[in-house]
Amino acid sequence: MTPDFSPPALRVTGATKRFGAVLALDNVDLSVDHGQVLALLGDNGAGKSTLIQCLSGAHRLDSGTIEMNGQAVEISSPAAARALGIETVYQDLALFDNLDPAANFYAGREAAGPSWLPRGLRLLRRREMAGATGSVLSRLDVGIPDLKANVGLMSGGQRQAIAVARAAAFASQIVILDEPTAALGLRESRRVLDLIRRLRDEGRAVIVISHAMDHVIEIADRAVVMRRGRKVGEEVPHADNRQRIVSLIVGGDA
């Protein structure tokens, strides 16, 4: 087999971020390849959320570099992150409960026309958006019984799947998931894990924050452990080194 020398989908070098006297990120390095799931692990306050907020444009690094496919990029806002092909799903999902899946998919980026009209006067292409949403959900094998139902009437697993599928629809490069199986039952967690695998199989780079070690071992190709704003270790997660990873997280002896 010919070695793959292509650059990673994302490389972060020397990421540093302060909030006043608090050093939230301290010279953090990490990378993730296309078609790979990277788990980002650590206790509360480890710096995981700050790092993904810098990658998604909610915060800006004080120092350090971000490269995508070998090219240096600057992520100055959420819009800039989305333009680079990065989509993030936070724990609150950011779904509108009173809208159906298609309206949630296209909220803020509605398909409308004709293009020669001022944006406020264009007509929404509802059928086009509904068809595209249905195609994405079908491709990712996300089962939603009624695509016209408001998402507020759906189960936690269905809502999570819609949020992840929405990210997949617009993320050409990287999908970031913050605790995607939190508060879900066994069956619904299984569906979300299967969805993450499909994203990987489609060639996306996926970064997952999770406290569920069983899920990390099952889906992650690599795991980076953070503690007090620093990267303290990296492992290929499997059952045999589970205790080693947990020790890195809590700061005990391996």
C-alpha cells in the first residue's frame, strides 16, 4: 500500500488562549485527518470547549496557528468557520423547536429566489429545501417518521440526529460534536454513533468531545487528553489502554 502523505484536514499548533488571568489553552497541538474520528477528552475545565470554540469561530486564539489541508487559515468568526467547511454541534443543539427539519437545516441560509430581487423580497424555495434535507437524512440513514413535524415533538435521539445531519450537510471538511450522546438512552446513542461512523466513512474529519469512554473506544481512531488547558497525552483508544486514558484525564499514575 502506498503511504498517504497528504496533509491532515486540520492541524493546530501552539494554540494559546487567555481569559484575563486564566490560561484556558496552553500551547496545544493536535491534528485530525480526513476520514478519522478524533476524541477530545478531559474533565470539566480541561480546555476542550475553549479549543472547539476557537475552531468554530466563537473565540480567537491569542497565539498559535490553524492549518486546513496544509494551508494556514484564520478563523475570526462562526461565519468564517462555516465558510471553511467547519460545522459544530453544541450540546444545546441550537434547533428551533417550532420548525420542521428542513427549516432547521436552512435557518440563516435559506434557499430563495429569484436572485435579482433584494434578499428580503425573494421567495423561499421550500420544496427544494425539503427535498435536499430528505436526501441528506436518507443518505446518512437517519430515520425521521414525519419530516413535516416540528422538531420539538421528536425524541432526544431524533433531535440529535437532525443536528448532526445538518452539520454534515454543510461541513465539507470538519464536523465538531460536543457530547453527542449525553442524556440519550442506549438505543438512541447507538443511532448517533452509527451516524458518526457514516460521517467518517464519507471522508469527513470528526472531532468528538465525550465523557463516555465506551463510546470513545468504539468510534474514535485517536484520543487527545487535555488537563488544565494543556495536552497531556494522546492514545489510540481500545479496551486494553482504557485505564491509561482515564489516568491521563484525572491526573493519576498510569
